[in-house]
Amino acid sequence: MNAPATAGMLQALPAEHRQRLMRCAREVSFPQGTRLCEEGGRADRFWIIRTGSVALDMRVPDRQPAVIETLRHNELIGWSWLFAPHSWHLGAEATSPVRAYEFDATAIRSMCQDDPALGASVAHWVGGVLAHRLRSTRTRLLDLYAPYGSGSLL
């Protein structure tokens, strides 16, 4: 597992673990403008994008939600399902028609508990995604609200 932590599931998980997870996948589609999840809502599923794009956003008092990051092919939508209290930390909206694989969070958490090696692989993958999202959130909020922005050159 030498792939970067932000790699998609295909690169981040060993083939055996990836195959086990994919046996639980359900193909879904969302039209543009569909809200997949709302910040604070119950995180009972997650998705891996097949086609299309999804904007992750964060509520900001007295303002429009701030778009933190836009996700595309093979990226994970949602990490909150893995960590108690299983509530979404960000919202997500399809910015184009989206096709994705959907996973039942309770079933996947149970699989991970029953197979510690699978659980460690999933935790490592999702933890890498989480770390990346926290950095993206920090940078985006600094760009939007700090007096001089994040200072990063994009």
C-alpha cells in the first residue's frame, strides 16, 4: 500500500480488500443539483464517483455555503460514516450529472470490525482522504475570510 493516502480506492486498497468492498457497492445516479448529504445529517452511506462532479460545501452563517473542494472520478464522497458520531461534517451537491457507487456505512463498518486487516486498510485510506480534506478546508476558508488569504499560489 505505497499509494498516496489521497489516491482513489483503486490505488489505495489492496486488491483483495477493494474486491470485498465492491461486492457491497450499489450503482446510483444523481441529476445535477441533487444534494447527496447535508452538514450535520446522519452519515449512513458513502459514495465513490464514477462520472461527474460533486462540490463539498460548508455552511457559513449569513452567507452562501462555501465550496471547499470539487470531487471527480474515483474520489470518495464522505468520511464521516467511519467515525462516531456518524454525522456529516460537510454537505455535498452534484454539480453535473453523477454516476457513483454507493455503500451502506453500517455494513462496511461491520465488515471492517470482523476483519481487522480490511479495517486497517479502509481506515488508512479514509484517514488520508480526511487529512487532505482538512487541509483543503483550511486553505479555502483562509482564501475566503482571512485578510490576506492563505498565501498559497494556485
